[in-house]
Amino acid sequence: MSANYTTRRRAVTGLRFGLLAVALVVFLFPFYWMFKTSVEPTDAVYGDVGLLPGGFTFTHYEQAFSVGFHESVINSLIVAIGTTVLTTVVALIGAFSILRYRYPGRGGAAKLVLLTYMFPHVALIVPVFYLAAQVGLLSSPIMLIAMHTMLALPFCMWILMAFLEDIPRELEEAALVEGASELGAFARITVPLSYPGIIAAGTFAFIMSWGEYMFAFVLMRESASHTVPVALHQLLGAYAIDWGLLAAVSIIATVPVLALFWLMAKYLGEGIAKGTGVV
């Protein structure tokens, strides 16, 4: 009986690892193919299809820099970092105010935060474009940072509300008894204990901002202000596509996000898991 149970358990474990390996291959294969295409000579890209590269060259990466794609990467970094900082600060303050202060409609306000995340963003394109044109902020990272903050704020606030709920209020009250101000208690007690949630919210905001296309395309009109998604779209020719160049710039655009996600995956997963059960 025990031997049969052990055999079945090993079989189930082996099946799980087998399915995991298959899923991993399916997930990673597009990235491998993209890398393979990016390092192949142009004639090999359009030649016979094989699993191994038909040659090795950095020509496509040199082309990426020659067309100024690195400038789009810098633009995306500016917008994404600005969005991350602004979103995290506003979301933390907003989540703290909803959870720590009592006022009529508090429960409804908490649910309304996430409800705004479901609003169709495409309906905002025309008024946002008109506003940016009127105030002279077309092609300005300031306007795009503001829009990306608006897009990321509801979910980031929801994540942080989950973390703040787990922080005992007695710790903040003890700091107040010892003479700390409300701001001091918030900075010395609440913020340090919320680091996992802050990292999760910041990671989500960064990734969202890095890959957002719609508002970046509408607001960043000048080529010098294009972010990575818009620059990628500009490389699609009307009659032909340089797949080697497109693969190279895709690798350049993907690596920073994958690296950030790999470093912060633990906190991001914890934040999203907690963010499903707030209030």
C-alpha cells in the first residue's frame, strides 16, 4: 500500500514538473526566437527557417542605435520612473487616508477606487488631447506622466490598502503617545512596514507605463519625444518589415522590464494576491 502510494506520488510529481517544463518552453520560446532573429544576418532571417541562428551579427543592434531607438528608451525611462514615483506617493497617501480616517461613505470610496480602473480609457483620448494642446503640453513627458499616473493609481492604491490593513494601528498610536506627529508616525512606522506593498505598486506602475501605447501615441507628437511602444510602431514599414531590426529593438525594449519583474516578482505577486481582498 505504502509502495503504491509512493509510486503514485512520484508519478504525480513527475507529471507536474513535466507540465511546468512544457509551459516554460512555450513561454520562453518567443523570446528565444526574437533573440535568434535579432542576431541573424538579414539573408538568414528571410532564408530557411531553423531552430539555430543562421549566422551571428550585431548589425541589427547597430541599426537600432543608428535610428535613434536609444532616445526612445531614455524617454520611456523618464516617463516610467516619473509615473512610478508619483503614483506610489499618491497611492500611499490615498490608501492611508481611506483606511485610517473615518468619514461617511468610506467603504464606498474604497470600492470606487477600483471601479474607476474599469472606466474605458479610450473615451478620454479626445478631451485629454484637447487639454494638452490648450496648455501647451503636447510632446511633453509631464502630460504623459500625469495620464499614466491616472491609469495606474486605482490598482496601486488597492494594493497598498491591502498592506496597510495588516499594519496594527496600535503601532501608530504608540508613536503618537511618544510625541510623534501624525506625519512623523506615518513616515517612521507606516511607510517602512509598507515597503513590500510600495515595491509591488511601484513595479506595476513602471511596467504599465513602459508598455502603454495609446496615450503615448496621441500625446507625444514629435519624433524626439516618442516612447518605446510608439518607436516600435514607427519601425513597421508600409510595404516591408525589417524583422531583424524589429527583433533587436524588441529585445532592447523587453530586457529592462524582464529584469525589473524578475527582481521584484516576489513582492509583485504578494501585492497582487493581497490586493484581491481589501475591505
